[in-house]
Amino acid sequence: MHKFMSEAELRHMEQRCQLARPGPWVSFVAGRDQESGTSYVMTGPEDSPGPDLTLIGATAEDQDFVAAARQDIPRLLEEVRLLHEILLVKNGIRLG
């Protein structure tokens, strides 16, 4: 039987997101998104950007994944919690 993620696991994931620089994060790949220069991840909103991140040894796809994770993980956590709540209400399942 599938073991559901506990609320403690979800809180740890959420805490890592909260401790990271604020989003959104956007991936800029040299040769794809800009003509030259270094590939990087821009952190923070456009009106208040944080420091850029560079990933050594990463493919463009790796970098896109890292940048998207800053937005994706909080949304996935919210969705998991909603689905847990639906299961609890509908089926009386205890999580944890």
C-alpha cells in the first residue's frame, strides 16, 4: 500500500522553499535566451532581483529544472495538501 507523505515531510519541503531566495526564478541559457555570455538563473522579481545563480556542469535542462522548481514546489505542496484533505474528508483516511 502507498505511504502518504506526512505533514512533517511537507513542512520540511516548505521550509526549504521559504529559506531559498524569493521567486520567481527564471533560467537564461546562453545561445538560447541570449546571444552570448554565461547561462544563469535570475532570482527574485524583476523590480527587486536577487543575485544571479550559475550552475557549474549543468545542462540547459538541469538549469531550467532548478529555476522552475522555485515556483513548482510551493504549488505542488499546496496541491498535495488539498488532495490529502479531500482524502481525509471523503474516505476518513488518517495521514502520517
